[in-house]
Amino acid sequence: MTHCALLPASWRPPLLLLFFLQLLLLLLGPVRPVTGGLEAARGMVQGAAGDILREEEEPRITWGHPNTNTAYFREDSATNITAIVGHKASLPCHVVNLGKKEVSWIRQRDLHILTVGIYTYTSDDRFKVYHPEKSDKWYLEIASVTFRDAGVYECQVSASPKISLPILLAVEVQQARIEGPAEVFIQKGSTIRLTCRVNTHSENVGTVTWFRDTHPLDYDSPRGGVSVEIEKTPTRTTSKLFITRAMRSDVGNYTCVPQFADAASVLVHVVNGEESAAVHTAGSVTHRGDPRVCILLVMLLLVWPCWR
């Protein structure tokens, strides 16, 4: 007696239909709930609402009236300042026609009056005002900046009506970053090129030293072909390392170490052409069989003989 004799005839059409449904699902792939669009729409609505709230909460700039006898802020005054953790921040405020009025600095998050004129009204001795003699500049200086110092500070003048200039202070970590992936494969005999960038808003970032494993690179070693290029701009320092005629002994962990910033590393391999191809093959995606295919084959073997 075969298994077909044990299978009622009325069951055969549903089983065959189930087989084809399973096949269709396999071809179409798993059905996933369509939530991405809803999440994106919800994010857009929340983002728009946040923007509206920020606009309402954002302090307004009251410049004053130029070409008059009343006090006003210079229109070229900076309103966004970026400082590095541990460094000094200097927030500028240029006031024209101040006369006998007072300049005050206020921290917006708690409405704390930090300075009035040349006097400081906070127990935090990192804060002070700097006013060059016979100038229209009033700087709020913050020594050893921390992340908590980030936010809006208002320069106010006790004119009538009062004028105010909010300045946003952003605080960043001075961090080195090596361009490209964390692990690179260099063809033997070619040139190793590594670019390290250090974000900075300070004139002095110190020296930038390159290490291979735990040893600083020797640019005057008998090996030769090792050089560094340094580029500096107001916002970043770039150190480019070049090692020509790459060889096996150049393999290692290369680290860019700025004097006043966090270091960054990259692992360098030197390979032959055949090894490079093998690396790419090993890194390719391996496709595995789908177990649902086996289930469908078993169902087909069981149902198909009953239809002959």
C-alpha cells in the first residue's frame, strides 16, 4: 500500500494548492510590514514641529540702529563659535556708540548673569570678560571649555530699548581621523598613502607623530621612501604619510598621534597580486541554500505520484 492510498482524494487538491502557494511565497520572498514610510512621515512631522519650537524659543538678535547716536552691534559680528574641549573659548561682542551704557553677558540656559561691564558675577572662575582699552569689543572668555558650556550666550546692552546679540557656542572634541577603512590592503611595491585629519579651532594643535605599531616612524631610516606632508587651515590640520615601494616589513598598525587630540589608527597589509585576489574572494558574500526549497521538494515528491 502506497502513501497515496492513505491520502483521501478530497485532500489532494488542497495539498497541491498549498504546494503552489508555498512556491509563490518562496519566489516573492518574505512579506514585511510597510512601516518605513510611516516612520519617515512621523519623523518629518516631528522634525517640522521641532523646528517650529526652536524658532519660537530661539533668541532674537536686536542689532540697534546704525548711523545714529544710540548703541548698536556691528553687523559683521560672529554669532556661531566653535571651541575644542579643554581649550579657551572667546565669544565676541562689538558694540558701537556704547557711551555710558553697560555690556552684560548672560547664559541663556539658566539666565545667569555672568558679567556686567568688566566685573564677573559667577563663582566659576573660568569665566571672565576681556575688553581691550579704547575699543568697542567685549569678549566673554571661557577657559578649559567642557561640553556643558555649549549653548547660547547673550551679549546685552542696557540701552533703551535694550539690544541683545545671542551667540551659539558649539563644543567639539579635538579628534584625529584617518581617511578610508580601518583595514587596508596595499599591493607590494606600490605606495602607502595615509591621510590623517585633525579638526581644530585652535592655532596650536601641537605636533602630529606617526607610529607603526608602538614605534615612531623614522623618516631618515636606511629604508628610505618615508615622508610626511603637513597642511594647516583655520579649521583643521592634515598630515599625509607616504611610504614608497611597500614591502612586507611595512605591515603593521599605523597610528596618527596629534599632541593635543585623540589618536586614530589603521591596519595596513602588504600583499602580492594573488593574495589580493584571495582576500577579495574571502570577503565576498557566501550564499546559502534556503531550507524552504527542501520542504517544497519533499511535498512535491509526496503529492505528485498521487496525481498520476
